[in-house]
Amino acid sequence: MNGFVEEMKNLKQALQNVMEHSPDAVVIAGHEKILYVNEIGLKLFHAASMAEMDSRTLVDFVHPNDHQAVKERIKRVMNGEVTDFMPFVLIRVDGTPLEVEMKGIPTFFNHQAAQHILIRDMTERKKTQTLLLNSEKLTIAGQLAAGIAHEVRNPLTAIKGFIKLLEAQLENKTYFDIIHSEMDRIELILSELLVLAKPQDLKFQKEKMSTLIEEVKALIDTQANMNNVQIDLLNECGDVSLQCDKNQLKQVFINFLKNSMEAMPDGGNITIEIKKCTDEKVKILIKDSGNGIPPHLLQRIGEPFFTTKESGTGLGVMISKQIIENHHGCVNFWSDEDGTLIEVIFPLG
């Protein structure tokens, strides 16, 4: 008899260890209230201790839209049925929502019928799915860009050749400089498209951040004046330098500044700030006074082919993010009704 009691005690301890060290949140609930939550579960619920869970039911932590579905699942489990994982929105102790999935298994706890509930946070899985989807879009974008560049370059080469012949034959060469300039611009655009198709050879050199931004500002100032936009540069870092491909970073900041100007069709102000994050990092802040981007669209900024502009392609920000990541940096976007803030962070070198 003593051996049986000892065996049951060991089995109970083993089950307790399994639940405590489970990688998933484990909730044991009876017909009504929650009876037990493991450490992972308390963290998932944002509960400091089991005391915050006592005398509450699982449904108390479920979004009202999911109440009925969860109640039906609980009923099936209490009737002895094992249920597969189902998604629902969990409302944690502090009131914040979290997308999770739940699996129910019939069990016994303290000599009464209960349900062993596994709850998994779906945040990381959704992030992974989004990354995979964006990676697939990026691959398609690269293939499309390479095809377009190849198809356009062939007739472009022939056109350039015939223009040279015409230029040699005609005395009036007034417009040929403009034609050559526009042809060079087309070739530059094609080269930028190829950034999507294959990794580019970066030419890293030590560059002064302030000089680089000032050169970009000089390039964009004329267009800004035409659009009644005032661009101010505030440098708090002096002559801080970093290892970078100067031309690619110029492309990044030109893209961001053009987007900021387009967000202010009636004119406005853009502020560029250069600040030190730490002794090892520098950040560039670009703030406009436009109408801002709605939250549901802001989270999609940088996705391939997603754009908030009627005539946009959605490739500009995506290429810029790729260039920033190639420089071991990161970019963040914030927006409200007072405008949009772009934060770019680079390691110093």
C-alpha cells in the first residue's frame, strides 16, 4: 500500500514538472473557475501570481467576439473530447489583447473532472509568416525588375546609337543634351530596378554624415521650393562619420524626402536631425508636417508593391530598407495626424 501511495506521489510530481516546464502556457480549469496556471501561463496572461487568476473562468480572459466559440470548446472538452488548436483573442490581466491558439484535453485535477488547456502565443508565428510572404514578394519583384530592365535596355541601346548618328548629321544640336540627359536617367532607373534582382557590390568608405545629408538636401532643395516645402537640417553630432556606400545612402534619403514632400501637396516643413543614439550609433530623424498615415496602413510600409500613393509602385521604401539593412542599420516609422517621423539608425565606423 505504501508503495502505491509513493508511486502516485511520484507520478503527481512528474505531471507537475511536465506542466511547469512546458514551453506552452498550461491552464487547468474545472467546470467554472481556473484551478492552476503554470509560470509560462502567468507571463502570457501578464499575471503577477496565481492570486490574480483565482475564482475567474477562462472565458473572463477571452475577447467577447470569441466567447461563444470558446464556450462550445470547453463544453466539448468537459464531455471527454480532445479539441484541436483554435485561434482566439486573449484579453490579459492588464487589458491588452493577444492573438493565441488553444487546445483542450480532458483530465482530472484534485479528484475532479477538469480540462488541460494549452495556449500558444501566435505573435512569432505571424511574424515568420509575414517575413516568408514578404520574401516571396521580394523574389517576384526581383525577377520582374530584372526582366523589365533587360527588355528595356535592349531597345534603349539601339535608340542611343541612332541618336548619336542623328546628332552627327544635324547642325542644330540644341536639344541633344536634354535627350542624352534623359536617356542617362532611364539607365539610372534601370540600374535601381536591378537592386531588387541581385545584391549590389557595396563600395564602403568613411563618410561624414553631415556632408552626405547636406548634399542630399542640396539636390532636393529646388524641388522643395517649387512645392512650397521648407527643409531644415539640425546637426547635433558635428563631423561624425560612418562606413557606407555614399551613393546608396543618398538614394535612401532622397526617397524618404520625396515621400515626405508628396505627403504635403500644399507645402509644409521637413526637419532632418542628426543625433547620436549611443557612442556606437547615430540616428537620422526625418519629420514632415503632412496628414500622416493611418495605423492600419503604417504597419504595411515597406512591403513589396504596397504604396499609399495613387501612382506609386511601393518599391522605393522597400529598396531603401534593403540598403539600410545592408549597412547593418534599421529604420522605424511613426505617424499621426501631425505628420510622419522616419528614424534611421546606423552603426558608427
